[in-house]
Amino acid sequence: MGVLRMIFFRRRNNGFTLIELMITVAIIAILTLVALPSYRDYTLRANRSAAAGFILEVANQQERNFLDERAYASDMTDLGLAIPAEVSANYTVTTAANNAATPPSFTISAAPTGSQASDDCGTLTLNNTGAKGHAAGASRCWK
């Protein structure tokens, strides 16, 4: 009879103890501390990659313009290009041409703005010779 009594009259646990709750909160806090910086780095790299891709597109358009007009375009409107929303939200993209030089040249720049300004790669540049530049001096900035 003692075993049956233990089965039927055993006290049921109806919730979590404070210790269990605090352990769960601590685990979530640790995971958040690890995940947020990784996510931030990922978004910076993704935004930088979008800007680099657009810079290459502008450079291609500049070369097409040079073949057609025998001169590089002095701004984006002359190229007929609109800056994509994902790029314009994080970068200010400009192009400058020097058609008086021998040979003519151009430079395209993408300066980070807003939350992207904390990116250590800084302003990305590309010129008519294909030379890629950035503030950090690391090759990872154009990857």
C-alpha cells in the first residue's frame, strides 16, 4: 500500500524554479553576446559586397561609354545608371572623369554612410586601370 500511496499522492511540479529560469536567461544572454557581433560583421560585409559589385558595374558602363562617345562620363546620370536601394542606403557612390588627361581616366568612389560608416574598410575606389583602393589596405575589403 505504501508504493501506491506514493504514486497517487506524489506532489506534481507545476512550473519552473527560479534557478532553472535564471540558467535559461544566462544561456540566452551568452548566445546573444556571441551572435550579435557576428551578425553585425556579416551585414557590413554584405553591404560592402553590394557596393563593390555596383562599382564594377559602373566601371563597365564607363568603358562602354568610352567606346561609344570617346570620353568617360562625368557622373552617374550621364551613364544612365541608378544606384540600387541596397547600395544607396549604405554608400554614397560617385564617379569622376578626367577626359583632358592623356590617356583619359575615371575614378569611382563609394563612401560608407550611416551604420556602414563603422566599417574599417572605409571608402572603396576603382579607377580606369582597374586599381582597387580602400582605407584599410586589406585585400578582404574587395571580396
